[in-house]
Amino acid sequence: MQDLLDKWIIEADFNSMQTAMDSGNITSENLINVYLERIQRYSGLNAIIEINPDAIDIARALDKERACTGSRGPLHGIPLLLKDNIDTHDNMHTSAGAVALADSYAVEDSWVAAQLRSAGVVLLGKANMTEWANFMSSTMWAGYSSRGGLTLNPYGPGEFFVGGSSSGSAAAIAANLAAAAIGTETTGSIICPASQNLIVGLKPTVGLISRAGIIPISNSQDTPGPMTRTVKDAAILLGVMTGVDERDPSTFESVNRSYKDYTQFLDNSFMKKARIGIPRFYYQNLDPERLAIMEAAIALLKKEGATVVDPVSLPCELVNWNFDVKRHEFKKYVNDYLARLPASIPVHTLSEVIAFNQNHADVALKYGQSRLIWCDETSGSLEDTEYLESKRKNEEYSRAQGIDAVLEQHDLDALLLPGNYDGTDIAGRAGYPLITVPAGYAPVGSTTSEGWITKGPFGIVFSGSAYSEPLLIKLAYSYEQATKHRFPPLVLSQ
């Protein structure tokens, strides 16, 4: 049965798993075992940093519950991964990939973990990530953490760029090592690795999902979000995680603007009504192969009946942005998080993290810690003039003189962007949503400064205004159903 399950599990979605479990053909325990075997077989990807030692027991309990009282819903017994910066109050650590937090157990579940458990999810393990969500060093390779090593792209292990910082989440789901994963994004950290690994990534509006219990970078920009193989699975996961949490005041903004069921927006006929803008400014750094993928996507949108406005310009395109918001907020909110850790943990401030790393440089400082030091030079009070001015500038230019401006000017539903970092920064500064969908595979590409080849998987991104997730899901689902570009890594599908 294990061999049959191993073949069946490739690209299986939530619905097919639920149907099989409801019919008694498989159990949640079976799913856990087949994923654990695959994780062991493809351990060289370094996508998983830790396995939940209680996963099988949890699955067995959920199987008994299904038999006695029925299913809780579409996620009952489904094995998911969480990025290693998301707290779980269990026998797994939460470390953001840092050896300084290698022994840290959360004292309570994050909002995200609690909502998923309530829905019947089996938290299978923690996914590797770029350490401190890629805010540790300016030279750190995407996907690397001192605790988990370097995550590799399953489409070209050791050759293709994996993207960051939700690298392990993306690589694991691409390689079918779990049903889905939860990543986090500040700027591009869900969207880029999802694009590079040919999966769906949804970065929600800041405030749609609580950040309570997530190791932070920026309170203005951070958000968790689903990373899946289909748009439908992303919609299911999104609805389970929304809600108001008093630990995260930003969630009060989502009242009457969020849904518990986003599957109602899986409308593949919506493209005929859509108006989509092409902001060519964000296409200028694409190599010819990726530009060809974007042009093919634009042609497909037109073929499916969308009105495409090409080109459009954002008023903020030439703004000279800085990173003062992330720099100042990182120290403040990381200090807040660390201060709540038990006394047994060796670090409780950013300064102590830096000192710990210096004292354990052989394992902690392969790429240095220039960004940690840079952030620690701030006051951490969020009262500095440079911080307040940068925050005002971010909000004004990314929203009223950015995304909102161009959408209103051309009466657009969304913008179409390439699945790299160029188009994610402005949405990050605005706190606005993005969704990426597989769009193609580039046979050749360019080489990054890190030495990775950028050829391989690539996704398109739909960008909208605050709380436009329903509309973005409609667009992404329409495109996905019309193209079906997703395919598993061939080397790992046997």
C-alpha cells in the first residue's frame, strides 16, 4: 500500500485526500507515513528543519474522531508544514532558522497554529527558511539558515535559485513532501519562492490574518499566507486562518472585509469581466526567457476575454525608497518577541542575539550578521524622525500614489506582475495582497550574484488593493484552469 500511496500522493489536493479518507480508502495516519517516507528520501533538499514527533499520534486521534463523529471539514487530517518562525506549543522548536533559538519552545500556539489545529490539521513539521527571514545579513544566500543548512530547489537542486525567505515551505510543497505549507512575507518572501518552485503563493492583506506568535520583521508589512499546489487549496487555507485576534490589533481592520470561505470565489469565468493593467516598469529587469513567459500570460488573458491595459504606470515608480521602516521595526518587535521567551533561552534581546552569534561564530556566522547589527543601532522606540517619515512615505506613495492610483486611473481590477522581487516591494510597503500562479518554465536564464541560475519555474503575480483577495483568487483560478502549468519536479516524482 505504501508504494501505491507514494504514487497517488503526487499532486494530491485537499479534496482528493478528504474523499479518500471519507471513503475509508486511506487514513490520516497513512498520509503522515507516506509524507515522512518522502521527507526522508529527499532529505538532501534541506526543506524541512524539524518533524513533529507527535504527528502520527495526532493523525490517529483525528482518524478516530472522523470514525466516531465525522469530519471537521476540508482540512481534517491533512498534513501541513509551518515556516520555522511560526510558534507551535508542542514538541517542535521555533527558531527562525537561528542556532541562538535552537532550543526555544513556544509557550503558546501562534494564532495561525491554533486555527489550523482547530480545523483538524496535522502539523507535520517546520520548514526551513532564510535565517531571521533574510534580515540577518546582506550576503546570506536565499534559503540558508545556520540551523537548517541550505534549502535547494527541487527542479534543479544545487543549481536553480530557490527564493526566500519561505524557501523550505516552497521547496517542500513543490516536491510533494506535505499537502501544503504556511509561509510568511514582508517583501516577496512567499511570492518569490512560490514562483521559483512552481506553486501557488498567496500573500494576504496585512491584518487579514493575525501575526501573533510569529517571529517578526515589520509590524507594518509582515503577514502569514498559504503556499499550495492549487489555487483552490490556497483559498481553503486562507479562510481557515482569518479572524480578529486581540493580540494583533491590525486584525480589527478586517471586520466585515474578510471571509471564512474563500472557495466561493473560485470563478473561472471571471476573466471575461476583468480589467488588468501591465506595469512595464516592473518588467524591465526580466531576462528574455522570463519576459516571454509574461508576454504569453498577457496573450492568454486577452484570449480568455480580459481587457488588458498595456502599459500603465504607477506615480511612485521613481521614488527613492529606503528600508528605515523595516530596520526600526525589526529591533522593536524582535525585542518584544524575545523578551517573552523563558529564562532558559540564551537570548532575550537583539543585542544578545548578536553577542551569541559572535560567541558561536563557527556555526552562526557563515554569512555574518550585518543587518542584525544595522538594526540594533536604532533606538528601538519607533519615535525616531527618520522612522516616522519613512513610514508616512511608504504608506502615501505605495497606496494613494501607487497601487490605488493606477487601479483608479484605469478602472482596473488588478495589475499583472512577474514573480520575482521587482513587483513585490511596493505591495509589501502598502500591506496589500498578492497571489502568484505557475506560468511556465524557462529553459535558460541569467546567473544571480549568489551564483544561482534563474532558469526553471516562473510564476505570474496578480496585485490588488487592500482586502482584494476575492478578486485576486478569481483571477488566479481563471488563469490556472486555463493553463495548468504546474507539474512536479520530474526527478522527484518517482
